[in-house]
Amino acid sequence: MATLMEELLSLQARDRSIREIRSALRAIPAREEALKAAIAVQSASLAAAEERGKAAGKARAEAEGKVDGLRARAAKLKAAQASTKSNDDYRALAKEIANLESLALQAEDAVLSAMEEEERAAAANAECAAALEKEKAYATEELARITRSLEPKRTILEAELAERAAAARAIPADALARYERISKKYPADAIALVESKTGSCGGCHMKLTPSDLVEARKLDTLSACGYCGRLLHAAR
Ligand SMILES: [Zn+2]
């Protein structure tokens, strides 16, 4: 028949193991967040490439419109030039037509530049889209891998929790409540071992009083460190 202290110590050991498993399982959501962040970075790059393509397309359309407008105006002036009888008018129109054609050539250069920029943007877009797909595929694979590797821990956790519940039921309610209350403050060591050489608390390392030491040796009553409040247990 296990003593109360032995039962509590075994409960503490199980609680430690449960805490370790839970901490290992927290790696899954943490990794998931990191993978999502990496995907967001790639998505932002793709969106930027798309914006760049749209801006270049808009610039091209504007330059094309300008070319058409200038050419149309030049064509009208050419028609006027063909029908004029005045040499002065003819020369004035010729100058204006030459000017419009020069402007149209400049606008054509702008069309070409915009087309080149569109091509570069399209290449960047394709690259970003491929990178995004790759990142997504990696995330899916990585998440599956980490989940698979930690899956056995989930099963172990379930079993540990069930056994913990059973073990807790065997412990008197007041003792259990006391242990659990102290566990909230000291999750790793609610029960501290008395350091036999120095007679001090294994949790806070303060030297215990002789009566605390006597109390700590009793297996079926609980005693606590007067300094830190941890339950005390003395090795036999
Ligand atoms: Zn203490």
C-alpha cells in the first residue's frame, strides 16, 4: 500500500511528464505560424509583382493613346497641308507636323519601355507565383511531417491523462487540493525533497526548523516548507 506522500510523488512525476508532452506538442502550432508567415511573405511578393505589371500595362496604354492622338493630329495637319495654297501656311504646317511626329516617336519609345517593363513584371510574377506554390507545398509537407512525428505523443498524452485522473482519485481530496494549489505556483516541484545533509528545503534551499524536519519525515501527513510553501518530503 503506497503512502500518501508516495502517491503524491508519483502524481507529480506524471504531471511532469504531461507537461513535457504538452510542451512538445506546442511545437505544432508554433511551426504552423512560422510556415504561415513564410507564405505571407511570398504572397506579398506576388502581389507586388502583380501591381508592377498593372502599372506597366497602364503606362503602356497611356503611351499608346498618346501616340494615336499625336498621329491623328499629324494626319489632319497633313490633309490641311495638301489642300493649302499658301506657301507660308504650308511651311508652318510642315513645322507643326514635324513637331508632332517627333513627339509621337518619343511616345512610341515610352510604349516600348512600358512593354519591356511589362515583360519584366510578368517574369517576376511567374517567379513569385512559383515560389509561392513551392512555399505552400513545403508548408503542407512540413506540417504533415511534424504532426506525424508528434502523433504518438498525443496518444501517450491521452493515456497519461487517463492514468493521472485515476491516480488522483485514489488520493484524499484535501491532500490533492493542497498539492494542486501549490503546483500552480511551483509546477515543476510542488513537492520538494528535504536536503538531508543540510536539512534545508530542496525547493527554496532555506534551512528548515527541527520541527519542520520531524513533520517532513511523517509519510501520512503533509507538511510544508515554512518559507516557500512547497510540500516537503524526506528520503527514508
Ligand atoms: Zn522551501
